[in-house]
Amino acid sequence: MGIAELQVSSVEEADGAGGVCIVRCIGGIARTGQLYAAAGSRLVLRRIEWYGRESAFLDAAHSAKVHLSGAIVPLLGQFQVISSIPVAALSLTDAEFWLADGTPPAKAQDLHTLRALGNTRMQDDRLPQGERIRWARVQLAAIERMGLAPLVAAIDAAQVRACLIRYLGPEPDRGGGDGLRDPAGLCCFVLDRTGIGPDRALRDGRVWRDLEPERILHLRRLKLLTASLEAARPHLADDHPLAATVDAWRRVRRQLP
């Protein structure tokens, strides 16, 4: 969790969205995608040019041209030091700012760390409900950017939504919210990503030991994906259009590897 420090030598060009600076790394290792603090404002290190070449990092005692995003860039002064903020120490607003910038972090582990942080905060019942929901969105944004296989990403995203329903209760989507706590919305999300119906999954599940490893892995992932239906089903009426299919998948899960 080392902190990188960059000392500004000059601001080459800048506008309200960011700019280009010459900096010297005076501590730690600066990496693209890092979030930096400067006089109470936030910056994201978007690009490093070292001796005319693009680099993913800049270590101590070296200087480089860097591209920064953030409204404060035009106000940076000579010799001003900006310090990185470790991902594990991000506040909610910092995490949202960092994700909104969209610059991929040089260390893929940063997204895993952010996802774990979001999960911890989402489960913290000392926080206001609104903050816990925002941390859930942080998790979902991190999952989306992790480059996971589609079904794996769907499993993780469904689990986040299922946890919200369990922790904070359901909130049916009536057009005014984001639907994260909508039981029917979660069911649709899961069912749309199974790729097959429960009858086909049941047939495969009964003979899964005879299937190829890739197919067995797929069935295991379907079992994990459909586990999130358990959080939603108690909030669906028995005559709901999705209820029969959801119940079928709940029965099928017992036959999957």
C-alpha cells in the first residue's frame, strides 16, 4: 500500500478537465490509473511519457511528462507535491470519482481491492442506507471493468444485488430507481444470462460426470448464478410470471455439479 509522491516541475498545458505536467517522482512508484490528492481536490494519472515512450509506471528520482485529469490541474504550482491515495483507503466519493474517470489502473489488483472494499462497506449496517447502495454500485462498476468471463461477471453482479435485497430489503422497480433491489429485476438478470432453460440444465446435470470439463464448469457456474434467485423468490407472488421458471431452476440446482 505504498504511497507515490509526484513533485510538479511545470504545467505544460491545462484546461478545466485536466492537463499535461512535467513531474518528478520523489517517493514510491507512480502508476497510470492512480488517484492523487492535491489541495483537497482529486486527480487521476492517465498517462506517463518517459523519454518519449509511454510507460505504465514511474519510480523514484525520475522525471516524466504526465497526463492528469482533474479540474485543479491548471492551478498546480511549481514544486507542489501530489500524493497517491491507496485504493484500500478510498472514501466513497473518491471511489466514485476514480471509477467515473475511466482510466484503467496499471495494477489489475486495484479493481479487486476496490470490489472488496465496496463489499465491506455495503455490509456495514452502521452506514446510511443510501451510502450502502452507492458502495454496491461501486462494486458493480469494479466487476464490470475486471475483464471477467461474461458468466463469471454475471455471478458476481447477481450476488451483489442479492445481498442488497437481503440486507436492505426489496424495493420493486417502479421506474424511479436503479432496480438494484428489485426481486423481479434480479430474477430477469439471472434468467437472461443462463443461456439455457431449466429442462436442458436438468438433462445435463443428471449425466454431468460424462460431460467434458468445459461443460461441467459451465454447469457449476450456472449453479452459482442461479443461487441468487433464493434472495428474490420469497418476494415474488406464486402467480408472478417469473415464479414457475425461478422455482424450476431452484429444483434443478440440486442436480448440478
